[in-house]
Amino acid sequence: MTQDEIIEMALVVGTIEDGDFFVFKHHELEAFAKLVAAKEREACAKVCDSFQARDVGMQPAECAGAIRARGDY
């Protein structure tokens, strides 16, 4: 997830940008967290889909490893 994508999600929920800070109301913060989690879930699902698309006989541990490796870049 890029910094621009994160900022866009923050603005979608109605937060106020104040210089280098974002000011969230409680419900906005919850909505922001849900958007971030949904985007990450979809990205992880695509990792597993890519294994299946290659028809490589993916093992669950391989998919889990690929998902964990997402944090390395």
C-alpha cells in the first residue's frame, strides 16, 4: 500500500488534514482502519490467487510465506 493510497483512504472517511497531521473523530478512525484492513485482505487474497493461477500445487505454508513477505518491501 502506498503512502498516497493511505492518505486517500484517510480523506475518504472525512478526516481533517492539518498540516502534517490528520485529525480523526472516533468513528472516522474506525472507518479508516476498516478500509486499510479490507485493502490488505484483498492484496493477500491476490497473492494466493496468483499461486493458483500458476497451477503450481501451492501448499498453504507457501501462500502464508508469500503473504508474510509482503512486509519486506
